Amino acid sequence: MECQKLAYLEQIVEEIRPLTKQGKVATYIPALGHANPNTLAIAIYEGEGNCFSAGNISEKFTLQSVSKILSLALALQEHGEDYVFSKVGMEPTGDPFNSIAKLETSVPSKPLNPMINAGALAVTAMLPGKDTDEKLKNLLDFIHQLSGNSKITYNEEVAQSEFETANLNRSLCYFMKSHGVIEGDIEDLLDLYTKQCAIEVDCNDLAHMGWVLGNKGFNPITQKKVLSHDISRIVKTFMVTCGMYNDSGEFAIKVGIPAKSGVAGGILCAVPNGPGIGIYGPALDNKGNSLGGIKLLERISAERNLSIF
Ligand code: GLU
């Protein structure tokens, strides 16, 4: 569905856009370095399916860590809570998202939560399907239902670029394999994980997914329940406790909306029983979140009184 451009939102985006100069585009995945740091966009889905947007909304970007909440939801749907949380914990961490430190010191070795890379890799290994192609297809089908956009697929260049440089994620996987957290072929898992992270969307897609997630997993447009109430509750809780890297606490105070960000500059927000918001701004702050995106969310949350706290 086409989103309606809102003049008031455009004005806020243009006021905040100059700040993006203070941020930096991620380059550790070389293909992400091509993004234009000046880009800033927002889309909002609400009510029965009204959509509003502003900024560079036709820009596409890859989900990166935003995909972690989607793979988690699908793994929970397939295996149930008990199994998933026997492999991955529920606690936030102050360590960097790709840290290996806690894996070595916690006994038994178990990733602290599904939002850090170790936990997300263990969750990706649980996706339903007999091989990488089938697992990816099942994840994409699920994303098509959540986003209402059946054209979503992954960006091959970004997936390849990450696969070739994912040595830290490789070491996390081999470490977890040797401790029995994951099984199977690690290169296959990295192939699937990097394709999952390279799934390409726009702000409308993120906003729609956030809206369905906020609406307890029910899509009012198709009248379909995409997710159970329980799974959408678990996912939103992780978004609050560890969705914004090591800024999750400050973000909860200043914005107060369940949100998950990724290093490509996307943020998916799900207000319980309220709007879904999609953000794109590839210039990141020093915590790895979209700098302009956070400022936009602070403004919108305050003006519309969206904090859940
Ligand atoms: N694919 C990225 C990685 O595993 C995702 C990181 C992120 O968005 O936080 O390093």
C-alpha cells in the first residue's frame, strides 16, 4: 500500500537531517559502506491500516540485526519456548553485540540472549526447513505475511560481502558448536545467517511489521493471525530489554517504545496496541544505532505520547 506523505513529518525529518553528519555508516561489512549517510526516512502504520511517511522513503536497506526478532519469532513458533530458551538465555548484556567473552565464562556455555550475535546465530540454526534454501524461504514467507509485501527478498551483494568477512561470527559458531549449543555445518549456518541479515526492505515494510507485532500478531488488513499473542509479547519484551544494543536503557527512558535496530540503519518499532514505525538512517551513533532515527523517535514519541512506561 502507498503511504501518504505528511507535511508535518517531512518538517521534522528535515529539521533532524543535518544531525546525520555527526554519524558514521557501518563499513565492517564492506557493502554497507555504499549507503548515503544523509538519508533519513520514516513510515508509520496505524489504525485499520493508515500509513504515513516522510523523507527518503523509497530507499531500500538490509535488515541486519532487525532480522533477529523475526527469526526468533519463527523459531518460537516452530519449537516452542522451552526448547528455544534451553539454548539461548533471556538476559540483557552490556557487552558488544558480537562479543565472545560471556560464552567462555558462563557455564554451561549459552548465549545470553537472542539479540546478540551468538544468540541470534543459535536461533537461526533453529529455523524450520531441511536445508538453507528451505529455511530462508520459510523465513521470507513469514516476513511476507508480517510486512504485507510478498516481493521482499535478500540482497546478494550484501550477503556475499558479509559472508566473506564474517570471521568473528564464524568463531562464535565454532565455539558454540564445540560446546554443544549448535550442531551441523557452520558454513551452511553462516550462509543462512548472512542471507537473513541481507533481507532487503524499506521503511513501509518495517512499519507494517511493527504494526502487526504491536497488534498482538494480528494483521487487520488480511484479518490473519501471523503470530500468537505470546510470541509477539516475548519478541517485544526482548526489543525493550536489548533491542537497541547498549543504548537499550537510555532508549527506554527517552523513547519508551519496543524497538530493534540494525547496523544498516533500520529501526523497527512496535507500540503495543498502537502504531508500527519504520525508520531508515544509515549514519550511526557510537552505539551502532541510527543517529537521526533515534532523534526522530524521541520527537515523535514525546509529541504523540507513545512511551509505554
Ligand atoms: N549481520 C550483522 C552481524 O552479524 C548484523 C549486526 C547488526 O545489525 O547488529 O554482524
